[in-house]
Amino acid sequence: MSSISIIGTGNMARTIGARAVAGGNTVEIMGRDQSKAADLAKALGSEVTTREWGTAPAGDIVIVALLYDGVVPAIAQYGDTLAGKVIVDISNPFNSTFDGLAHREQTSIAQEVAKTVPASASVVKAFNTVFRHVLEKGRPDVFIAGDNAQAKARVEAFIETLGLRPLDVGGLTMAHWLEGAGVVTVGLANHGVGNLDFALSITELHV
């Protein structure tokens, strides 16, 4: 089991937190609004704790559950308190029409986070291709990307405690394409599938 700190108090923070608790992980919530953090912690269970925003997270894995434009500023604010941590970015930087990415360069929020964290921290992209309610009620595949094999192994082990299958897509540069896959899911929801009740997955052919 893992020790998890979740930065954020929104729907994804709640959903990942609930599955993490159910999987036997230690969870703490960190929010700018301490009352919201306390309310979420209480809703998740008596063993869930809170910690003041910007202080050193207790968890070995720090999940940043914020809107994309708040991720890098928050990481910069936490600064050296993230030394030695595995940072998991789950954000999707959609443009205003949800048919492209907000950044024009071939980068990703996760890659920008990696430029900001202490050298001893590692960054992993995960969870961004799964709609929240599918993550809550289903068993979707979770694609991950990162440069540090040990950090990815720790995130994979955490994802498995959620009853989900982690699938490694490669190094952190692949986070750009995972963010693109997030755009694809929105396109499918609006067109080919027509609803939000699905997730991208891998089907293996056994012959």
C-alpha cells in the first residue's frame, strides 16, 4: 500500500481519494481552502488527514488534482517540500473549444512540472484519459508516462490497489500524447460514442 497526498479538493481529488482509501492506502488532503479540505477528508473516512497548503506533504506519492493552469504555480509554491516525492499530474490542458491543447508547443503540463520540481523528485502523468465518473464506478485502464522507472513502478503499484490496470506508455515526453488522448476522449464523447460512459482501453489479441 502507498502513502498518498492529494493536492486539491475537487471531484477528481474526491474520486481518487475514495478509491485510494478503499484500496487500503494512507491518504491526506491538501487544499487552499482548509475547510474544504477538512470536509473532503471527513467524507472520505476517519483515517484521512489534512495538511496545510504549501507545507511538506506526508505522502510519498503526491497527486496534483488541480485544473491545468493551476498545476505548475502550485508546484512552484510547494518548492523544496517536494524533494524525493513522486508527483502525479492528472490534468488535461484543453483549449477553449475542447478540440485541442491549450499549449502550442510539443510539451505537456507534466513536462513543465518536471522543470519546476526539485531534482530528487520524479514526475508521472496518469489518470488524464479517464472521465471522473468512469474512474469512480468502472475499472478503466490507466495510462502512465514518466522518465523514472522506480517512480513509475510505485505509481503502478498504487493504481493496482485501486483495482485498476496501469499501462506504461513510455517516457515523460509521451505525456504530451496522453494529453492529446484526453482531447480524443472528448471528441468521442461528443461524436462517435455520444456520451461520457466509456474509457480508452487496450484489448490484447490472444491466439
